[in-house]
Amino acid sequence: MDLDALTGCLASSACLVTQTTSGLIIGMLLFLVAVGLTLIFGVLKVVNFSHGAFYMFGAYFAMTAYQLTGSFALAMLCGAAGTAILGLVFERVFMSRVYGADVLMQLLVCYAFVLIFDDVVRMIWGPEFKSMGMPAAFQVVPLFIAGGVVPPYYLLLIGVALAAALVLGLGLARTRIGKVIRAAAHNPGMVSALGINTGLIYGGVFALGGGLAGLAGALAAPVRSLTPGMGFSVLIESFIVTVIGGMGSILGALIGALLIGLIRSFGSLGFPLFTEGLMYLFMVIVLVSRPTGLFGREVA
Amino acid sequence: MLEIRGLSKSFGGVKATDNVTLDFADGSLTAVIGPNGAGKSTFFNLVTGALKPDAGQILLNGVDLAGRTPPDIVRHGIGRAFQVASIFPSLTVEETMLAAVCADQRRAGVLHRRFPLAESRGRAEHAMELLGLASKRDRIAATLSHGDQKLLDIALALVLDPKVLLLDEPTAGMGTEERWRMIDKVRELWEKQKITVVFIEHDMDIVFKIAPEIIVLCYGRILATGAPDAIRRNGAVIEAYLGTEHHTGAVA
Amino acid sequence: MTELKAGRGGEALGISRTGARSQRSRYGDVLIALAAFVVLASLPLLFGSKALLDFVIRCSAFGLFATSLNLLVGYTGLTSFGHGMFFGLGAYGYGLIMQRTGVPIPIAFVATLVITAVVATVIGAICVRLKEIYFAFVTLAFQMLIHSTILSWASLTGGDQGLRGGIPRPAFFGIDLSNHVHLYITSCALLVIGLLLMRQITQSPFGYTLRMIRDNATRASFVGIDVWRAKLTIFVLAALFASVGGIIMALFVSGAYPEFAYWTISGEGIFINMLGGVTTFLGPMVGTVLLLILNDTVTRLTEYYGIVLGIVILFFAIGLRKGLMDFAVEWYKQRRDSEKERG
């Protein structure tokens, strides 16, 4: 425990800015992953325990695409699109078989795929840590805001994530497809009776959720190291975020992710060894007082 | 003697139960009727502890049970059967009865002996016979027919030796013949066990044939109480429930 | 949210519950237990293989853990994702007591159980009132919290290195646990006694109270059962048996490691239950043996253990949709029924 480091930082505007930015990008990446998780739960009523794998594949796809083409934009696209397709296939072929089954069953199917995907990545890319490296366009002088260091890439990341959040939120609320998805969440039978292919909707939601997680992985690739187990810790954290924010709530995922991001970044100053513990403690506190999360609704 | 005094419950702005005051005499048989949404099930929920009333008293032989927990209320002697049979699907009929008696005998937490306890057999056997389920004792509850499941549901309430038995639409989901058989069974139980029985029912033929006493609920309030003839002639009841076009002769 | 349909008669797993039908008495179970113990105890005499003894010891540890988890999942309908925390608590509790204090082993054993009971009561009191999936989440959260605490409180627990330096094994009642055969026999004894006690729980009136809660908790309360208290009781009891499993593990490796409290232990527990089946009492035991055999063989053949295990899980979850013991019992019943028909 190092409370002096923490209080010292809170007093210094430079440190405050650096840590807050760092917390924001952790939070934004988490948000992209968590929003997919919460969407899948809200519409399909399924907890996708293999969601971390999409994050992982997004990163690896992006890295490979960048190594092949040298284009950052293409890398991002590959990361997101590749995982979206993966999500679609995964849902149609496997997850659709365990809807309506026990949580146990779904957990096991997802757990199976976590194991399989991790090994597949190990086989294709090898078990060592890999890195994509920062694309040339972003190898610029960092910005100095109030004395704190802010790499421009971080701003891009935050911007992309916020844009995604906006598009998602508005899309679900205003567009026809959004309405159909929300209807399917409430009453799939009715939606299907109206002649709408619910299978396509489910596949689409999974593709969307997976794609967002993949986007997060792709965005993270320049600033994190890649390893077959990377999906795991992200999964646990995004899980915490969704649970804290409320399963099924996009706003909850955003708030929850920001909170966790900040707890992580400031917490690692004051409690370097217990940072994870802080998150779990926070999760326990929230769940005990509000089991459905900050913004969650009781799902019947 | 079950006395309800000023029982009220609101959900949001809606008064589901509005200042209900009633008396149920010992050993009486009463039907509760009313249009959908009248608050009949809510009333049962309040009396059995599934819901906490906003105001009012529920006096069973002088003891106020309002706001207590379901296990507590059951202990005091109010039993309930459910509209949709609420049973234990994986247990056999016999196991269901034995387990219920065991719980009622305060032995639900016994760890050092084996189930079933010898002292539970008597009451369990008696309840199965009363409901005609003894021949199906080894059937797993989930495999019973709908009617038998409703019987098991009633048995689960009866086996606890209640002083008052609340039956929520005992004939729900049944065809006409089966319905009469069920209601005959209910009447038979009432006569044999000498307990107070209150039942919710939608089939007016049955209600007016069987029940000595009828209560009409509407929008959470009591519209009328009394013998079948009086109810049949009650203008407010006819208008609110049976409809002004309805010929009273049809419900004879 | 998908309802935990184990609460509706186990139909979600596609099995009709048959476990409750056996009318074997208490004495029958004791005899079976004795016979099993005799067989196990004679293994060191018949086979000289240390690997076999090690295997059985590991089966004892995980078998107790998995069976205790089934008390929650299969019999009460409480799906805990954090049950592994008690396995870890058992290992660390026992290890720390033995390392730090000089008490004899039986005292340390009892003390560990007491600590586990206290922790389980506190955590259980918070968790059991929550519904299904929220219960699962919070138990997982608590487990990860405990795991994080173990990792960060390095001065007490050795951090990510685990408890080093070995755990002292002073002799007691003539039993010397540094002797491998003694350790083996003790593990078998703990396993058999543990299973026997858990069997008694499931076949007692309380066991049927749990089944009622699993099938229909609302109706159970209308029958006069205090559902919260019953759930808390079984939560604590299950924790105790899980921690005995942890103690065996600590004795076996003469230490305690953070992995013992990691959520993968809970995950493996759930997987074992799926493999072996949740509707029979011995299903989890069968599942334990299967998983450990799978573990050992696959890791020897290939470094890509994950893919193999994943495929096996899929086979059971999507293909068979039930555990091995469930399968066996159903097959047996079908044969018996068709023979009856043939007359």
C-alpha cells in the first residue's frame, strides 16, 4: 500500500492528467469489450464467457494485417471485421444450440472455446509475447496538457470509442433495426411471428458485440503486448464492468468501464499489489447493495 | 374465524386492494368472484404473505398476520393452492407429501436421520387418500396430468392442516367435466375436513351451484357479499360484472 | 436471462431426476463406504506404483470438492462460481496454521474448518439471498477478492510464490504423514468419511428440504421452510467439505499456491459435475476421475491440452447434454423398463 504516492499524485496536476488519461483509455477499451457483452446479454439472454477471445483475435488480426500491409486503417478494419465474422459464425453454429439451457451449459460451451481459441492462437502465432508497434503516423511528440503527458494515439482511441458508443446508442434508439433488436430482446416470439428472422438478429447482435470487442483489441494492439492469454484478464474485467453497470445497459457499461479504468489507474499508484483486489472489492460492494448493477433492470 | 380489516395495497398509483373488510366464519365455504383485474389474486397474496399490505389487518382467531412472512403465516394455519399448480417437479407424489409434513413438523432441518421420517407417514398417507392420489404415489410430479398436478397442489396445502384453505382458481385450465369433478372434490374436502374454504372461480355455473356465500370484488373493492340469490339480483353486480345485457336466467 | 432450470426438476440438463429413488439405508451406505475404503487401502499392497497412489490422493482432494459443489448446484439449485475459494482457504488455512503455530495436525485440521465456517457464514449470508445468476456473480467476485488478497498479502501468504518451506508434519496417533503410504491412507479415509457424511446430508430430511428449494423455492416457503436459512446452512456445509479437499491438497504438495484459490478451480469443479452428472450422488466422483485421467493423458501427449479439453467439453455439453453417470443411470433404467415390457 503506498498512499503517499496516491495523494501526491492527486495534488499534482501533471500526474492527475496522466493518470486520468491512462484511466480513460483503459476504461474506453473496457467499454468497447463490455458493451458487446452487455448487448449480447440484453438481447440473447446469454452470458458470453468467451468474449475475451474476440478481443484477442481483434488484436492478432490487426497486428498481422499491419505487418502485411503497413496500413493502420486496414489493420483496424481487419481487427473489427474479422472478429465480427467470427462472432457470427460462433453464434450460428454453437451458441444457438444452448439458448434456453442452463447457465452451466452456456458457461461450459464458452469455457470450451476459450481453451480452444487460446490454443489456436498459440498454434498460429506462437506463445511468445508479440507486439505491433506504434504506426508511424502516431510516432509524434506527445501533447502536454496541464503538465501531463498525453500521447495523441490515446486521444484517437478515446475518440473512436466514444464515437462507437454514440453510434450504438443512437442506432439502437432511433433506427428501425435498433427497434427490432430491442423488440427481440423483450419478446423474441412476437418478433419472429411478425416474420422477422430472429436467427439473423441474434447472429447480428453477436457479430456486433464481437466486432466491438475486436475493435478494442485492434485499438489496443499498438499499445499493449499480444499473448494468447490476453483475452482472459480483459474478460474478467469487462465482466466486472457489465455486472457493475448492469447487464443489458449500455450507459451502465460506459459508466462502469470509466469507473474501473480510473480505479485501475489511480489504484495502481496507491495499492500496487492489490489493484485487482480493489476492483473485486468494488464489485462486491456494488453487487451487495444493488444486485442488478448501477443501471441494470431486473430481467424476468 | 378469519377477519379482514381495511386491507389495502397499491402498486404505483393503482389500488389493487382497496380497504377490504370481510369476515369468514369458521367452516364456511365462500367463493370470490370478479372480473379480471379485480384484485382477487392480490387479495390471496396479501392474506398468505406473498405481498405485504400497505394497511389493514388479517386476524386469524384474533392474531394479526398482516405483513408476516409466508412460512410464519402458514404456521398459523392459512394454506393456499395456486392457480398454476406450484409443485416440486422432481419429487414423487409420496415424497412431496412426506417432505411437506416433515417441514410442518419442524423437522425440515434434521440432518442425522434418513428421509422419510416415520412420524410423517400418517399425515402424508391421509392427504394422498383424501385427494385420490394414493395410487399415483410413485409417479414423479412432473409426469402427472394437469388435473392431477392441481390435486397435488391442493394436497400440498391441505397436508399442512390449515384452518383456512385458499384455493386460487382450482378449476383453471380444465374442461367442463373435469371442472365439476374438481369442484365436487373441493366440496367433499370441505365437508370432511370442516375447515374454512375460500376459492376464486370464474365459472359462474359452478359458483352459483356450489358456494353458500359469494364475495364480489371489483377494482380492488368489495362490490357485494351474500348468498347466491342475493348476488344474482344485485344490480351493481349485474352491471359491473355480468354485464347489463346478461340474462340472469343463464346463471341459474 | 436464462433461468437456472436446475430449479425446475433438472430438465434443462435433459435428465429426469432419478437419484431420490434409492431406498438404501444408512447402514447400506456405511457398508459400501467400508468396502470402498478397504479396496483403496489395499492398493499400495497390490501395486507398488507411487503414481497410482498420487492419482488417488488427487482424486480425493478434487472429489470432495466437486461433490460438495454438487450439494449446492445439483441438490439446492445454487450455482456458485466461486466455490473454489474454500478449497484455497482450506489449503492456505491449514498450511499457515501448521507453519506458524506448533499445534498438532488434528487441531490444525479442526481450526481450519472453523475458520472456513466463519468465512463461509459471512459470505453466504451476503450471497444466498441473491437470485440465481447474481448469486453466481457475487460468489465469483468474492473468490477473486480472496485470490487477490492472497497474491498481495505476500508477507502472510508468500504472494504469487505460495507458501514455501514445506508444511511440518508432526506425527499424531502414530500416523506419520511424511510417510507416503500414511498420507495415502489418510486421504482415502478423509474421502470416504467425507462422502459418507455428504451422503447422509442428501438423504436426510434436510436433503429433501434442499430439493424442494431447488424445484420451487416459492412453494417451499409456503410449506413453512425458511429458505434463506436452509441455503446458508448448505453453503457453509459445502464450504467445509471443499476446504477438506484443500487441506488434502496442501498435505499432498506440502504447500499452498494461489492457483488453489483461482477461479479455474471453480470452473473445473463445475466441469467435473457436468462430466460426471449432477443427478446422482457419485456423479461428481466419476467426473473427478475422468477429468484427472484426461488431464494426465492429454498433457503427456500434446502441449495443446486446451483444444482437446475444449472438444471434450463440447462433446458433453452439446452432444451428450448430460453427465456420464446420468447417461449410465438412464441407460440402465431404459433396459429395465424394456425388459419389463417384454415380460
